[in-house]
Amino acid sequence: MPEVVIQGRKIGYEAQPRDFDPSPRAVVFIHGSGGDREDWRAQLDGLANVATMVALELPGHGASDPPGETAVDAYARWTCDFIDALGLRKVVLVGCSLGSAITQWIALEGKPWLEALGIVGGGARLRVNTDFLNGLQMAPAKALEMLADFALRLDPDPAIYSALNEKFKKTSAELVHGDLSACDRFDVMERIAEISVPTWIIVGEQDRLTPPKYSQFLKDKIAGARLDVIPAAGHLVMIEQPVEFNRCLKEFLSQLDR
């Protein structure tokens, strides 16, 4: 898989199609806490005929060199450096959970290449239960299993749950603690209305980590934002309902052209 070196560190990613022109539109996906490029497999494989699809792996995740970060703005700077390194000139940023915080931060900072924004399972503030953060340090295996459970709908597909649980078993609890600590400190409640680029908001109807009311708040505050609430999905809506997710994203991209 391809990689790019930024500040002396290898940053992993996947792009579909692999040989792409950086000038037309690229959709850059940013995963959530403890995630990687595979969180966006259905989008990488299913939407490459619509635009260039790029899944970034944040520092410490997937094939990217450690360590991870503990602040959203630090991850956002890596993301901007990554986009600059690839020479992308017209970017739709789509981020889930921690990734959604990164996309909001970048939108509020303003970048000439940012065309539009996708907020997946996000919120303008992302508080994390202190007991859970402590659990990642005191009883990491149990905490990571709980995270896998809460990331999906109430009656998850057994295969999806098993795969996610196995993934988190292999994930560093310290890394996830840093990611969730970054989420916990994220708060743009007072600034969210400043976002001016076209914005798509999507959330699973059964999202227990960032409930749909968080997404409704975003829609109410961001002028012209589109909100899609997807049934039978939890926090990782792009994994649980990939067909519907891709349909909504494709519609949003078509609206940009109109």
C-alpha cells in the first residue's frame, strides 16, 4: 500500500483509483479513534467511479508510524500536511467521530483546497466518560470490548461485531486513550456556525456514542447543511449500512456540482 513521508514519519493511506490526477475532486476520509483505512473499505471500493477516494491513516494507526496524538489540532495539522504532500487541490473531507472533529477544525481554520465537509457520527463537542478513559488504563481489554459494542447498533450483524472486536483487541489501548482524550477536549460549540463550506452530516439512528441530537445541532447551526439519519446503524454507519451511506454521499457530491 502507498505511503508518504511527512516530517520524517511514514503516513499510510489508500487511494482508489490508485493512479489518480490530484487536480479533480478527491474525497479524503479520516477514521475515528483506533481506526484505520479499512473503516472506509466500502467507500474506497464502491465510489472510485465518482471521484478519487483517499483513506488516510492518522499517525500511530494502521501503517502509519507512531506515536499518535492527544489533541484534535495536532491530528488536523497532520491531515493538512498529508493533503499538501499529495498535491490535492479540491478536497471533500469526510471524517467519522474523531475524524469529524478534525474536519470541523480544518473547516474553521480555512484551507483553499477545502471544497466541502462530511461529518459522520460527530458533534460540536465530544465529551468522553471519565470512567471509560480510566478503564482504558486500568482494564484495557474490557474497555476496548465495550468500545466495540457501543460503536455498533443495538443488534449488530455478528460478522461485523466479531471483526470490530478482533480489531480492537489488536489495537493499543494507549493509542485509543490518546484519541478519546483528544475528543474529550474538543469543543467548537461557540464557533460551529462559522463553517461556511457545503456540509453533509450523517448519523446512525442508533448511534449511542454521538446520538442523532448532536447531528441535529450541527444542522441547525451550519447554514445549508444536509442531514441524513440512517436506520439500523450505530456510530460506524459507513460500515453497518455502506450501501445507504454511499448513496447519500454520492447525492451530496452531485449537489456540489449543481
